[in-house]
Amino acid sequence: MVVEFLPPPGTPVEMIDTPAMIVDLDVAEANIRDIQRVVSSGGAAMRPHTKTTKSPYWALKQIDAGAVGVCCAKVGEAEVLVEGGVSDILITSEIISASKIARLAALARNADIKVVVDDADNARDISAAAIASKSQIGVLVDVNIRIDRCGVEPGEPTTTLAKIVDGLPGLNFEGLNGYEGHVFGLGDERIPETLEALEKLQFAVAEVKAAGLPVGTVSAGGTSTHDITSKVPEVTEIQAGSYIFMDGQYVDQELAFGPALTIMTQVISRPVADRAILDVGLKSIANDYGPPRVMGLDGAEFTKLSEEHGTLALEESAQGLVHGDVVHLLPSHAGTTINIHDYYFCVRNGILEDVVEVAGRGKFR
Ligand SMILES: Cc1ncc(COP(=O)(O)O)c(C=O)c1O
């Protein structure tokens, strides 16, 4: 078996083998503290989404900072979180197949597990699995608040499903889930669009309450709406996730969080003055939302990403780059980049502090 060499704590960042996923701990921790403060002062709790980070390490830091629990997208992610010591988890995607539902029910024996549903038969299947494994599963009815992805419509469809869930053994009807993820990159329209989406959720809450059911939890919000959604009185918790690292997609949104995660790469070839080749490719950085951005090196532009090579076009000011120099890249999409790495290299003031496994990597079942 090949044993991977991992650098010990205390290693200077530029000595870590590349390509490496580097997190600036000071920036990530400030992002965690800042969103917690804003969301608390808005009147809601934080329940960060961990589909980006895919690691209990970050979830536990977020919980230490005041989060009530976390969200994730898949049963496999939830299993990794529970194994890593996280005890309060909301799965924000519908869980359908019999074997996944059985795993969900088994997991609920060891942790407070909640899941969203938008279908009565699915709720019945989850109830049967909870009974079989002698567990209780929290259920939130998933409401479509204009994202037009999953979820039932507010009003009668939501209320009917809530009543069905409430009557099923093994399930605890806990409330409603709504995600206004369509409010992204809207600039001036961000506030009115968010409030319009949230009106749908407020209406759904009022109708369910009018039918005599208690609505203990209303989970909503993302990075681009956390400051607005947390002030909506009905909303009890915010599911933001991307704020922790920010990525190329999010950094231009004028939000008060700093970029904390880069892929550190190394110059492996300098064929001509205006071109440098990096040891990064599609296998170590995702480009589903566009090319990576070069950080801290004026005059260098990322022009091409192939399987194992990255190409930089260099203006004169950047032509001092030589073989072995390191270059930090901001991925356009952190979630899909993290999912192809084994480790986070967590750095403070340029020195390695922790090597953290991406334990949920590839756990998409
Ligand atoms: C259901 C749900 N909630 C919350 C989030 C977190 O949103 P963001 O990454 O913008 O913070 C996502 C992200 O896609 C999501 O799908």
C-alpha cells in the first residue's frame, strides 16, 4: 500500500506538496463568527449547510460558535457527520430508496436526524422504516418558495402533507423547510426577491398553524440571503453554507465574508516568457462555474485548464515566476472542488496547523 506523506504541523505553507487545498483558518473562523452574530441579531439560529465542507471538523467549529446543528444533502454525509460527533442534522434533500431510508432510520437511533419530505408516500416509507428500527425521525415539509426545485406549494398542499406527517408513527412533524436559492447574484433585487419568496413561506406557516399543528422549526436561507431571511419573524434557523470559505462565485456578491480556501499550485514549466504551466488540472480544481482566479499575483491570468495542467498568461509584471514558485487559485466553485480532495491543509499566519480529512468526500449516496 502506498502511504501518503502528510506534512507535520508547523510546516510553512509553501513547503506543502501541491496541488493542495489550503484554508486560512483566521479567515474561515472570522466568517463563522460573523454570520453567527448577524443571524443571531436577526433573531434566528444558525444551522449551517455542510454539503460544501463535507467534514465534521468544520461542523463542530460552527457548532462551537453557536450553531444549533447542521444541514447536509445526503444520508452518506449524515453518517460521516454522526461518526465525527455531530448529533443534530437536517437532511435537506428528499431521501427516496428503501436502502437509504433504512440507513436514515438506523442513524436516527444515534442522533437527532431530521429530513425533508414533499410526498406523502415517501413520508409513509420513512415512518415504516423508523418503526422497524425503533427510532424517531424529525420531518420538515419541504415548501417550494420560488426556487422551483423540490417542495410542495404553500397553502393546501403543504398543510395536507403536514397533517399526514403529523399522523404517522415514528415521525415527529417539526415544521417547514424553504430555500430561496434562486436569489443569487440579483444585486439590488436581492432584498425584494428574498422577501417575496419568504412571503410564501410565511403564508405556508400561517396555514399549517391555522390547521392546528404547531410549527416549531422554519428552516430557510443561504449565504446571499442570511441577513434578510434571519429577520423574518417566522424563520427560526438559517441554512447558509458557502459563507465559510466563499468561492469565485460568491466573492463578487458584496457579502461581508472573505475568501478562505485556495488551491495552492506550483509552476512546473516556463516554456516562454508570457506563459507558465501549473500542476493543477480538472482532477484537482473544479471549473463548473468558470475558470479559477489567480490570487495575489498581479499580471497573471488563468487561461486554460486541462486534465493535469493549468495555463497562466503572464504580463511583464508577472514574468518573474520561476519553476517551483507557488500560485494560489480561488476555485469558482468550492463545493465541487472540495469533493475531489482528500485533505484540507489548515494554515494560520502561513504555518500549517491541521491536516483535516475531507471525510464526506464522494458520499453522494
Ligand atoms: C437546501 C439548501 N439550503 C441551503 C444551502 C446553502 O446555500 P449557500 O451555499 O448559498 O449558503 C443550499 C445550497 O445549495 C441548499 O441547497
